[in-house]
Amino acid sequence: MKLISNEKPKPFHKTRRAADRHIKRRPYLLPILGLLLGAVIVGVMTFYRGGTEEFRPSDSHVVFLFDNGQKQTIDTKAQTVGELVNRLNLHLIPQDVVEPAADTPIVEDNFRINVYHARPVTIFDSTNKTVALTAQKSARVVAQDAGLKINPEDIASFAQGNVSENVIGEKVVVSRATPVTLNLYGTQVPSYTQAQTVATLLSEKHIKLDNGETVSPVPTTPITPGMQIFVLAKGSQVITTEENVPFPTETVNDITLSFGTTVIRQQGAPGKQAVTYLITAKNGVEVSRKIIQQAIVQAPVPQIEARGATIDINGDKTSIMAAAGISSADYAYVNFIVSHESGWRPTASNPSGAYGLCQSLPGSKMATAGGDWSTNPITQLKWCDSYATRRFGGWGGAYNYWLAHRNW
């Protein structure tokens, strides 16, 4: 049997006043109810997100464009530096410089592009003065672009102009080497030098007098244009050949470029050296030869390469690398390799059978890291981490191998 109350419901305004009095007597109820409501909202959001962060690669990338030092942030779908530059109204002229090169792919966020606009530079070559419009950062390249022939032994350097020279802004000063002729054991070798005396020239050209050789004129003789210096062997049968000298490469870290980007600021050029051999013969037949002298005839021009040193990686990628157990010290290497291999697409495939973030070949090898290897970027990176450690000794070794072979 149900009991039905005959009591009529109270009007709403009376109920509302009663509730207000109840809350005033218990003011602690409002904060507690707020906390409970917040917990419910967070729980619902977590439930619908499945408790994991969704990873969505994109074909759109964020690019930092530095136009004469002024930074612009651009969201673009351009695939190369040249494609992006062509879309922008940068008012470029042929003398302007864009780094890196136009065919450099844009495969990651926070990619950095530098635009250097040409500025007037005055080149002083002895008594000659030339004004050029250039954006180059190497004094030697500025002089060459202005039409000057610069020998490897010549020195070109930047300096600040002054009013007395009627020069406002930058200038390049070319210090010409002196032309001389080296006669090495009877072989004429034209050369250039910055040396002031014969002794200094011998040291500059790495000519050693360890086998009884004599020099004419004497070592204290001042160098003059066109003079000949003789290096004579003591009773030996010798031959002198001209051989190439590889150019050295100088690498500088540049924070204006993204990590992994390499730009050649000055193109290297091989040098030449005269190599003299001591010949031993028996019955008119050569049985051995020994190098007794190597003289630099033309100095090699070093190649200057700028390597990007700025590391900017999006938070979603760093969280995935962290979840895969990768050390933060290796994030830059991992980001570079994965960006170039797959563009951070876990389902990226290749006709060869390579698959996933790191292009495992075949992709099924990643099953050792987890059953969800085909779609889970964290599982894939765990396998990639073990692969990098096993084959290259770590991500640093994998990065260097990738730079040399364009794959890993």
C-alpha cells in the first residue's frame, strides 16, 4: 500500500528562500560542490579522449623567416624553400641571398630561412676602387662577384669605410700576393706569396732543406715581384710532379639556421703542390722512389660550411619521444631523421616495403616493440630507438650516417 500525502507542494519562491537559508547556515557547501562538478567534467573529458594524446601529423609547417634580421612566423604548405619564397612578396633582386638553397625541403616545424638583401660594398684593390651590390658574407666572394680575379694566396678582408676615403658603409680590402717563380730541382713552378723574404717563403711553402739542398738567393733576400728562387739538390736523381692538395673544410655553428641544415658560405677549391721524388734505379730501371720535398704551389681555398644550431621541436613530438623513452639529448637527432624519413607520419609507406616513422624495412619488424606497431607512433619510436642503438651506437651516430648516406 502506498501512502499519498495530502500536503500541497510549497510555492517556488518559498522553496528558494529555504534553500538560501540552508546555504547561508552552511557556507562550506559551495566550494565542495564546485570541486565535485570540476572532477566530473575532467572525468568526462578524459573518458572521451581515451586517456591518450592523439597524434596528428600535418603537411603544413611553421617557418621562421628572417628578412634582414626581422623575424616573421609563417604557416605554410610549401614543400621547398624556393616554393615558399616564390609565394611571398620579398622584393628580391639577383644579388640577394636566400639560405638555405631553394631546393631544400621543408619537412618540419620551426624551420628557419634567412634572407639577406644586397648592400653596397666598396672594394679596394691596390689603387683601384670598385663599388658592388652584394649580400655575400665572405670578403673573398664579394671581390670575386665584383669581377676581380682573386688568387688563393691573395687576402680579402672586410673593414669599415670612413669619410676620408669617401666611403660610407662596408669596404673590402684586397691584399695581393707577390708573383714569384720557384725552381725546384730544375723544375720551374710559378707561384704567389705573402712572404717578405726568401726564408719566410720557404716556410710558407713548407720547403725543408734536410738533404743538403742549397737555396739561391740567400734566405735573407727580400721578395720582389717576378723573382726566381732556386732550390738545388745535392747530387741526386729527382723528378718533380704537380699534384692536387685537397681543400680543408671549416665548420661553424650558426644559430640563425635550423638544426640539420648546412649552408656553404664559401666554396672550397683544391690547391696544387710540387712533389719531388728521389729516384733509385738499377740497370736503368726504377726500383724505388721516395718523397723528398713537397712544396705548396697554389694554396687550397678552405670551404666554409655553416651548420644550423637552433633546435625548435613541437611539444607533441617531444611528448611522444619522451613516452618512447628517448633521452632529451637525442631529440634533435630523432626529429631530423624522422622528419626526413616520414614527415612524422606513422602510416607512411614506401614501394620498397619501408613503413612507419623511421621507415622500417619491412615494417613488421617493429612488432617486437608492440602489437600496435602499425599505427602507434610511440611503439614505432621504441623500435627505432633500439635500432639506432644497436646499429649506430646511438642517435648521434645514426644522424651522422644519415648525413653521409641520406638514409639509415
